[in-house]
Amino acid sequence: TIPQAYIPRVGARIMSLTDPTSKMSKSDKDPNGCVHLLEKPEDIMRKFKRAVTDSGAEVRRADDKPGVSNLMTIYSAFTGKSDEEIEREFEGRGYGDFKLAVGEACADALAPVQAEYERLLADRAYLESVMRAGAEDAAYAASRTMSKVNRRIGFTDLK
């Protein structure tokens, strides 16, 4: 079966918070351009407050407004709201309110991921059992592969 690509209508390509003409990347030279999954909510909020916007104060999607359009994409991905709904929600409110809402939506969406990470990290016995099982699976797969290699090159009974 050939897998079919899933490309979401909204949020498929998120741009940098500091350069909305470049793709968001964890290897960005500017650490404020990217949000990491385990960042503290206050750091996420700070990054969105500093996000590059465009001239003017109207929250609307337009080709000449890549910063606001990027933030709208992010907000829509987290909230499921359409561009029209976002534009209505922030009509007359300006970029400050909008950036705050985008940052809160992002931090809220990441909160359950962060909570689960912390829960798993605190359960040392579980983590060790997962690592042990993984090591056993890897050793079994490697031994099967090496047995095949040894047979094919003429080595037998090597242990």
C-alpha cells in the first residue's frame, strides 16, 4: 500500500516569527523565530509579542502582510477559526491583542503535551522498562541481520 500524503489546509507551512518570508525552523539562527514544544508558556508569549508584523494595525490576510498572515495561519491552526472569523474577532483591536491571543492559543495547545512529557519523565521505572524493551528489540533485530550477513559471506557459527 502506498501511503497518501496528508497536507492540512491550514498550518501546513508555518513561517518564522522573526522573518515571515522564511520557514519556521528549529535551526534558525534567531531563537525567537521558532517555538519549541517544551518551552515555558511565558517564553512562548514573549516570542509571539515580539513576532514581526507589518505596517498598519489591521488584522487581515494579504500578500503584502506576510507577518500578520503567518500569525493568522498559526492562530487558525490552533483554534480552527477561518480567516474571516479571525478578522472579525480582531476588528479594530490591533496587533498587540492579536499577538497575545496567538501566543495564548499556542501555549494552551502545547500545555497537554508538556504535562504528558513531565508525567512520563517523572516515572523513571516506566522509562527504564521502555528503554530495556527497546534495547532487547534492537539486539534481536541486529542479531538476525548479522546472522544473515555471516551466512552470505561464508562465515558460520561466529558468536
